[in-house]
Amino acid sequence: MDAHITDAYIDDFARFIEASPSSYHAVAEAARRLDEAGFSRLDEASDWPAAGADGDGGGTEPAASARHYVVRDGAIIAWLMPGGATKTTPFRILGSHTDSPGFKLKPKPTIANRGWLQAGVEVYGGPLLNSWLDRELELAGRLVTHDGREHLVRTGPYLRIPQLAIHLDREVNSGLVLDKQRHMTPVFGVGHAGDLLAHLAHLAGVPAWDVAGYDLLTANTQSPARFGKDGELFAAGRMDNLSSVYAGLVALIAAADEAQAEQQHISVLAAFDHEELGSESRSGASGPMLDDVLTRIGVGLGATPSDRLRAYAASWCLSADAGHAIHPNYPERHDPVNTPIAGGGPLLKINANQRYATDAFGAALWARACERAGVSYQEFVSNNAVPCGSTIGPLTATRLGIRTVDVGVPLLSMHSARELCHVNDPVALSAAIGAFFAGA
């Protein structure tokens, strides 16, 4: 891997992570970058321009490519359509997700407790609870005012979940047991006077009385960092799954900068929300968003329902989500033969019980993409005695019938407040996605 390319990629990836403490911020940052790359935002409640028209909808002459995106809450779908697209042109979709495990702010969030001010939070997804202790955390997300307007907000370092001192629990190193209600409530001040929601409203520039609803989650405020021998290791929060969102975004923008008129498919980046909760929401992979967007693209091309099914039958989806590198301290938790290492390239994720959607055809596609990109890859399969997680891959394959393959960057400490990877792997993932978009 070229060191200069890796350095530039990781530096910008770190900036993307820092700009994306919540799914809503990640979507806003992705939209900002797409705007800079010449993509135009479409409103789901409005008419969309005719196929091939430019972003302002002012003409119907085919362009070299049409670049658009839509936002639905904490999810974003962007696509690049070649000028020669027809009603049966297939799709090349990169699926990912914008959310990460952590804690979400409850109603009546300000708690006065024995001289401390605390924030009432609910566990979101499946975080490694102990990894959130004794870290400076922020709240980030959105406020919605009575007029229905959304206001993004983030506090910066504001909260901390304090661990009990070893002097008060001499057996803590023999086994830490954390109660999600009693032990995971963060502090943010002292005394009995304080209003967390009023502070958030002030940061957002709106009156506290006008806040009608909110979706706010915790994020680790420690900056991403390279470290280790030759700076080859990279640690940050929310790499599951911003590593895939960013890789797909970079690849799609790069594809848009190349000649696309002769391309035989429509390239799509789909970054869903709520994967850590099972994806069952209007902006999750089990919801209708992807089908809605693909249907409207097809309608713009004059497709009938039969034409759409023909397009889907020739389409592909890469479900890109973080996976596991072998852990040197717990090797018995991994398959004894398939042992992916950090720095060995992105993963091809395989599971006999369809927790991942990869099949033999998908494995061949991934091999071609990696070969074209000039990167290596590694196969991941779970130890038979360890339950396997899942991704949006099987959901997309089931909902749309589009052949899907599961891939991702190998991590240590997945679902920690701060995860770890090798710097070469996210770069290689993006390069392989670029080859996928190019038609490998």
C-alpha cells in the first residue's frame, strides 16, 4: 500500500469520524462532501428530475452522468447514473450503516442525585459497557422544535461515567459486573440546579421551551490517533461502521470524477441507520428506503415492474460492515484455521446459516474486485462454539432479491467506545469498493 495514499486517506478518515459523532452528523458530513463533488440533493416529497437530467431538473438531455442523493433521518442514499442508463440497467450497491452502540438520552434527562447532576440514558445497541467508563463523552444528535425543524447539536466533552474506586470494591479485578441502570448513569456537574436539555437547546440556538423532541446519543470525544510501530495502528470511536460509510463515500465520489457514460450499471451508496438495533425502522435496512429510491430511479427511466425485477436480477450489493481480526489474547474465540489479521486486507465474511449473505458467486465477485484493485483479502468465519453476529446483507438480499456479499474491515475491540484497526485495511476496502463500482 502506497504510504502517501494511506496517510492522506487515514488523515481524512479521522476528520470524517470527528465530524460524525451521531448518525445525523455522519449524514450531514456525507451530504456536505457530496455537494462539493457535484451531487444534488433530492427531496422525497417532490418530483425528481427526469433520468439523465442535471441536478437542477431544468433539462432532460442525457448528461455524462447524473449525481443525486436523498436523506431520510440518519440515513443517506447517493447514486451515480451513467448517461446511457436504460430501464433495465442494474445497480451496484454499497450498503453500510451510520449508527454505533452507545447510550441514548431518555426523557426527563436531568437527574439530581446525592449532590451530583447526572444524565438519564438508555443503552443503545450492544456496547462493551466497561469501555465507556472513565471517558469524557459528548451528547450528539438532533433537536426538533415545535415547527418540525431539525437542529443538529453536539456538546463536546460534557459527560463521564465514573467507575467505582478499587478501594471500595477490592474484588473488581476478579470480575466486573455492571448494572445497566445503576452503574451506567453519567455525571455532568454538581449541585441540584441544572437543566441538560436547556444547555443543548442553547448550543443549538433555540429556546428550551421550543424543543418538542430529540434523538441524542453519547460519543467518545477522544480524537482518532495513529500509534504503534511505524504508526501502523489506528484507534477511534464508531469505526463500526463509519469505516464502511467513508470507504463507500470516497469510492463513489472517485467514480463520479471518472468518465461514466459507458458504464453498464448505476453505482449506489446506501448508508442506513439503526443497524445496531436490528434495522427495523423507516431509515433502516429492513425498512423501505432503498426500495423506494431504486423504484423511483427505475420510474424515471421508464421501467415497468417487470423491468425493475430484471434490473434487480442483474444487480449486486456489497454489504460492508466491520468484522473481527484475530485477538492475540483470546485466540480460542476464533476459528482455528481462518484467522484474519490486522493489515491482511478487508474481510470476506461467510456464514453457513446466512448470518452473512455471501455465497460462491459473491466470493468470486469479491475476488475479482480485490484483484482489480490490487489488494489482498481474507476470509472470516466464526468459531462454531461462538454465536455469529449479522449485518444488513441478509436483510437486503431478502427484501429485494439482489445478490449480496458481506465484507468489511477487520477490527479489535468491536463495539468498544474506541476500536482498533490497521491503517492499510480501510484504504484497501475503499479501493476494492471502487473496483466494484467500476464493474469488476
